[in-house]
Amino acid sequence: MELIFQNAWLVPLFPFLASILLGLGLFFFPNSIKKFRRICSFISILFLSLAMLLSFQLCWQQITGSSIHRYLWSWVLYKNLVLEIGYLLDPLTSIMLVLVTTVAVMVMIYSDSYMFYDEGYIKFFCYLSLFTASMLGLVLSPNLIQVYIFWELVGMCSYLLIGFWFTRPSAANACQKAFVTNRIGDFGLLLGILGFYWITGSFDFQQLSKRFFELLSYNQINLVFATFCALFLFLGPVAKSAQFPLHIWLPDAMEGPTPISALIHAATMVAAGIFLIARMFPLFQMLPFVMSIISWTGAITALLGATIALAQKDLKKGLAYSTMSQLGYMMLALGIGSYKAGLFHLITHAYSKALLFLGSGSVIHSMEPIVGYHPNKSQNMIFMGGLRQYMPITAITFLFGTLSLCGIPPFACFWSKDEILVNSWLHFPILGSIAFLQLV
């Protein structure tokens, strides 16, 4: 079994190799490769499926009680500065690997038909593979420097995919809006990383929390400075996970192809912020004021997202604001110390929301020949009455996804939402009331 853990680096490498192969093919053989479109998609799906199988194996080892594994290699050695690269395998990593790979494989299979007649079909799969590889690299990162590198790669890929149809002015504006908004968060994240390195002398997650606790125990930390560093670091997840007030980019991100909307909203970009808070959870727990800020940010975002979603006519934007609201739930759970409930909801929401977005893509595809190809028509819910008799399978799957997201038992999101509501009410009744109000 040790061999499996030593080769965990293959999980992000497989989709990265697929992206490289497709990119090189497009660069050197731009005309002839278009004749092998299906082969290109098959390569992407095959490589990611291999990563998924390896992720399942790693997750199973963690379930059966395997210890935490960490592999590091020296990258930069200069006087007292030591930067390392490697990967960390623990329960959080293993479940995130399964989540990202399973959703991404389903999205790729769906995209094979959805994007088949698009001129950028091969380029789309190239970007999609790179996007998935970046998120997998982020999940495996054992330190903040490596997280920041992959964090920026995820942002770059989202820019490319949101603006995939860049000839459309709305898509070009949307990708720029997402990029600039996330730069604000990323600058705060960088300041937070450097601040904690200044305090603890380490970028490593395990060492960071351990040294911070030791310094805090001996009263050798300026709490005001540490709090500011934590708030700056929190700014990164606020932007990436579309929390108030840096949520403005998420609805416009719907300008990208629908499979990308499914991937961004379920398992990659918006999940990255929640993952980072979960990874830094032991450190944040030592700063009660920061935990309060996290919980109140999540509560406000949950209520705001749900309220704005009620006024939407655009199908995908309605789902986007729903995502914003659910991410607020996750952030609220982490802020009140309900670590397991927050991650549980991250997983249940990911599959439910991916189902809804892929279902919306099916509806939009069917509407386009009838009402027109402009998003203002094909995504307008006013024109979508009575579709169940023409699309019975899509109607059933969409209903299941909706019931789950609404928290109706026995569907998945009921169990995670219920736990968050109970824990938030016990922690602070006002927070519990806001969380419950979002359900109403």
C-alpha cells in the first residue's frame, strides 16, 4: 500500500498530461487534429478516469484507517529559507480528490456531446483538463506556497473558460470581472501567507499550526497582527468562494459554456476557498474574532444569495445565486466550528449542483432551436413552461437535484443542511435564525 501513497502525485499529473498532449496537438497540427475530435475527448476522459480510480484507492486507504502521509522534496535552499514541494495525504485530501475527479469525469463525458459542434471543441478539453489538474494540485498541497501557485492556476483556467466564447462581449466582460475580483482576494491571501510566515517561520500547514499554538501559549504573538494576517488570508476564500462582498463575479461567470458552470460551481473554483478554510481550520480556531467574521460572512452570504435568486429570470443565474447561498452555509458551518458539517455540505451540494447545471444545459440545448441562440432567450425561465412532457428524463433528474438542494429528506443535502442548522442555532441563536430564514 505504501507504493500507492508514493504515487499519489499521478492524480494531478494524468489530467495535466492530457492537457499538454491536446495543447501540443493544437499548436503543431491545428488543421489535421480537428479530424480526431473524438480521440482528443477520449484521451482527456481516459486520463482523468485513471486519476479518479487512483483517488478512490487513496480514499479507501484513509477510510480503513491508514495514517497521514506526507512526502516533501527541497525546492529552494537559501540560508535560513527552505521551500519545499510535495503532497499531503489525509482524510480531507482524499475526499476532495474523489469529489473533484468524479464530478470532472461526469462533466467531461457530458461535454463530449454538448460541445461537439463547437469550433473550440479540442481547446475546451485542453482547458478543462488543465483546470482539473490545477484543482487536484491545490488539494494535494502540503504548504501555503504550493497552494498559492495552484490557486493562481485555478484562477487562470477559470478566466480562460468563462471567456471561452470571447467573441461575445458579455463573455469577455465576465471573464475580466472574475479575474479582477479574484485578484483582490489573491492579494489579501498573499499578504496573509507572508504575515504568517513572519510570525511562525514556516509555510507548512502542520508546522504552521503547531508553532502558532506554541507562540500563543507563551504569549509571544501580537494578537492584533495575527488577526489581521488571518483576515487577509480569509480574503482569498471570500473572493474564490463568492462570499459577500466579493460575490459579484459569480453570476456573470455563467457566460461560459454550461459544463464549465457545473464544474466551477460544484467541485473546483468555488470549492477551493472552502477547502483552504478547512485546511487552515486548526489555526483559525485559535483566533475567536476571525471565526466570528467567517461565520457572519457566511450567514450574510447565504441570506443574500437566496434572496437575490428569487428575482432571477435567467436559469443559470438563478442556480449561480443558489450556489452563492449554499457556499455561505458552508462558510457559516466552518466559522462556528462545525468542521464536519461544513465539509459534508460541500460534498452533498457539489453533486446536487452539478446535476442541476447539467440538467439546465440539457434544457438550454433544447430551447435554442425554438426561441433562438441568445442567452436572453434560451436561458429565460419565462419561456420554459410545460417542458416536462417533452423532456421527461431531464425533468426527473432536475427534480431530484432540486429536492436535494432544498433539504428535503431523504435526499443528500437534507442531512448536511440539518446539521448546520442545528449547530448554528446551538452556537448562537441569531445565526441559526438567519440560516433558517434562508430556507424559508
